[in-house]
Amino acid sequence: MSRLPQRFEDVEALEDFMSEPTPGLVADLERVDGDLIVIGVGGKMGPTLARMAKRAAPGKRVIGVARFSNPQARVSLQAHGVECIACDLLDREAVRKLPNVAEGVRNCVFMAGHKFGAADNASLTWMMNVGVPMMVADVFRDTRIVSFSTACVYPFVPVDGPGADEATPATPPAGDYANSCVGRERMFEYGSRAYGTPGRMVRLSYAIDMRYGVLYDVASAVFAGRPLDVTMGHADVIWQGDANEQSLRLLAHCTTPATPINITGPHHTRIRWLAAEFGKRFGKTPALTGQEAPTAWLEDTTQARSLFGEPRVPLATMIDWVADWVQRGGPSLGKPTHFSTRDGKY
């Protein structure tokens, strides 16, 4: 593997590094038979996850499924060896026609979902986050399924504690998004129990890319001198490449019935401290508002670290990378995390 870079000159360099597989991933994908389908590949994390899978297992077919409303995403994936299928996941018959076990597909990573705008279109949120998983759990019953979930299924926990572990009941505080994500997990769990489908549910907390994420949101606010609300005073973050690598490795660590696993960084990050770190790098004083709450969505990653060890990229490195990117005017995906939201309305 290459050493950690000092900076990323452009998006091409960023995505190349983010999709670099580890020896552990190569070994784990060698252990699982069959090809891989990534459903919902067109989101923030999907393209580099699919590219990483193909680089780790060049002998396997890696199939990416999405609407591909951005045609360039499809072109880029195909250029890196990922087969692409345009599909409306709300169309049951279209889902049934996707490559499956009969075509050698024995591994499925499910990344589709609906979050932003959930408060304004609750029915679509529940259909995407519960109805579509129900269809996928049925259609792909004979594959391994690693499905993406979220830390938002947990209740808020004390910021001075270890965070919620996988035994913490999934009882989110509020909102259609968080509650429908519990429904998504229940659909995959039901399918796993009913059909014997091996699976894992990735309760992910805030993957970090140079172009979006909690670090980008905080850095951008500090650099621009915008007020930064610290009411949600803590967050857990992980480098997107590490999150993708661990999620793909779970294909070799599935359980029957499917079980959840927390994936994020090992430390709870205080937003006030993070803003100060960016302020030092920018020579600016952060404009902070709000009063820090004693609770937040925080996770205990003991289980993931026992399987995969510590994430490759430490927090300090991510802060340096993001500060450099923002200071140089690097591009943004234009997708703020709204990490400060506490009422569940996205």
C-alpha cells in the first residue's frame, strides 16, 4: 500500500487514494465466492467503494446499480472496470431483473436510501428506506447482503461515555429518517431470518471525503467566517476509504441472522475543538453559537476494531487534508451533512 499523502492535488488523486484496497480486504474478498453487486452505487460513497472492490478483486465482476442521473458517474465507473446498470429501485420488476445468483452474483452491498428532504416527503423516505430494502432482501435472498445503515438508529447517548454499542436498542429520538432507517434494518433482518441470508448492517457515522462531511462543513464555516452551531457538540468521523474497506470486508464476516456493526472512528470528536483546530490552520477565530448538549449520536466501535484494527487514516491527518483542500478552494459536492440537527428533520 502507498504511504499517506501530504495533500491531494485534485479529485483524481483523491479518488485514486480513497479506492486503494488494503491487503486485508484483498484477503477477505478472496475468501468469498461469486461476483458483487452494489445497489445504490451513485451516492457519495458508492463510486469509490465499487472501484475499491474491483481493485481488490479484479477477477470478480463488480456491478454498480443506480439511476445514474449524473451520466459522468457511470462513465467514470465503467472506465475503472465496474459494470453499470441503470435501474429505478422503486420498480419491483426492474429489481427482479438485476443480475443475481443465476448469473454468479453471490455478494450484495446495499447503499440506497433517502435522507435529505425526508421531512418534506415522508412517504418517499419510508418507501426508499423500508420498501426498497424489503424488495432487495427478497430478490437477493440467496446472496450475502451487507447493508448500509446509520448511527441515527440509536438514541442520543452521553458525550462523556463510550458511545452506543450494538446491543443498545435501536430507538431513535425523532424523525421520519431515523425511524425509517430502523425499518430498513428490520427488513434485512427479516429476510435473513426468513431465508437464511447471511448479512451485516453497517451503522455508519460520518464518512469523511475532502468534498463533504463533518470536517468539510466545520472547516468551510470557519474559513468563511460563518456562524457554526455547536449544540450537537460531538460527532464520530471516519475516513471514507476506511469505511468502504471495512464495509466490503464484512462480506467475509456475515452472520445468520444478519447483525449490526458500528463503523466509525475510535474517538468522539468535539465540534468546538475541531473548529479551533481549523481556526489555527486558517489564522481565523471561529464564530460559534449554541450551547453544547450533554448527549449526541455517538458509537462504540470495539467490535469493528476487534475485526479490522484501527482505521488507517487518523483524525489529525484528515484535519490537515481538509484544511488544505478548503484553503485552496477545492471542489465541494454541495451536500452538507446537517450534523447539528437534533430534531430529526432533514
